[in-house]
Amino acid sequence: MINNVERAVRTRHIKNSVFKWGVIAFTFIAVLPLIFILYYLVQKGVTSITWAFLTHMPKPVGETGGGILNAIVGSAIIIFMACIIAIPFSIAIGVYLSEFPKAGIANWARLSIDMLQGVPSIVIGIVIYEWVVKPMGGFSAISGSIALAIMMIPPIAKATEETLKRVPAGLKEASFSLGASYYQTTMRALLPAAMSGILSGVILSIARISGETAPLLFTSFGNPYLSANITKPMSSIPLLIFNYAISPYDEWQKLAWGASLVLIIFIFLLNIITKIAERKWKVQY
């Protein structure tokens, strides 16, 4: 009897070890391509990263040096405007879906969000080209921001809805018992309690749109000069990478590698900020 128990325990330990090392191996295999990509990207782009690269404008064809200042400023402006458009609207959708989950319009809104999340970014760019670019009479930064804002809606709305569902019902009841209105309860009790999840959705959506190129090809189009006019074409880091990577000039291709590394570092930092924000804003009940 004792031998049978020892044999069963030994077998379980062996199975546990095999499963554990199998998971570790498959995890390593999944991460390995990313490691190779990052290594190659750093190898190609690190030589371009200088202070002048970040603070100077691109040089004309045939001249060495130059930077990506216009693309950095353009990306910052376009992403900032997209956040202004998308964040309040998306949070409002998430609050409605959380508070009225069985309403008729909620089911259609939830279905629309799921479908919107699966729409290719280039299709969104073409639609905004027809809806905004053509009526405005030309490409513009604002049209690019609208395209990116549409892409931000699904992740933020879903993050808001799911986080609010995890907020204890007693918090809302306590707020109502103190005489707070529905608006005050939502703004001062529910949303602060769900800030961790909402903030994570916002930052991750920003990380997603930061590298989008296809929608901007049909909307903001790009600009070789430094411009802050949102009604005119504007450059961005993804557009600069696309245009310079397909060019026949070695100097421009070098700038594209450097800009790619800058973009990857930016997205990496956003993911770190997300983790820090989740811990800082997490509320214990």
C-alpha cells in the first residue's frame, strides 16, 4: 500500500515537472521572435539615436544627418487630439453598458464595439477619407486624429465596462444613502474606484494607435516640414518610417531604423506606465 502511494506521488511529481518545463519552453519559444526582432532593431537603429536626431528636421536628399523632429511633434499632436475625441466618448459608452447592461441599445452598442474592434485600420482610414478628408478639401491632422480616435473606442469602452462591473454594488448604495445624485455617484465614486482599469485601457489604446500607419496614409498624409496646423497635412513617426523605409536612399533608411527604435521605446514605456498605474490606482475593498 505504501509503495503504491509513493509511486503515485512520484508519478504526480514527474507529471508536474514535465508540465512546468513544457510551459516554460513554449513561453520561451513565443518570446524568442520578439527578442530577435528587438535585437535586430536595436542593432540597426541605435547608431541613429542622437540628440540631433530627436531635435532636428530631416535633411534634403543627398545631405547626411538630419532628424525626425517634425514626425515626433506631429505624432504628439495627432495622438493628443485623438485622446481628446475618444476618451470621454469611450468612457461614457462603458458607463452606460455597465449601468444598463440589458437595455436594447446596449446590446447593439456592445455588438458594434466588437465589430469595430475587428475592422482593419486601413478600412477606417478609407472611410474617414470619404467622410472627412474629401469634404474638407484636403488631408489634415484632424482627420488623422478622428481615424485614430475610432480605433481607441473599443478597448477603452470595454475596459471601462469590465472594471465598473467589478466595483462592489455597496459602494453605489452607500453613495446614494448619503444623498448623492446619480451623476455625483458616477463621477465621484464609481469612476475613481475603476480608475485603474480605465487608465490601463486608455494607455494601451494609445500604445496601439501610436504605430498605426494605414489610417494616416489616407488622412494626415504626411508633411516634410514642421507644422502645428491641424487643418493641414502633418507628419508622424509611422508615416516617416513608411516613407523612408521604401526610399532608395541609405540615409533615409537609416533614419527609418532610428525612428522605428524610438517608436518601440515609446510603446515599451507606455506598457510600463500601465503596470505602474494599475498598482498605484488599485483600490482595495
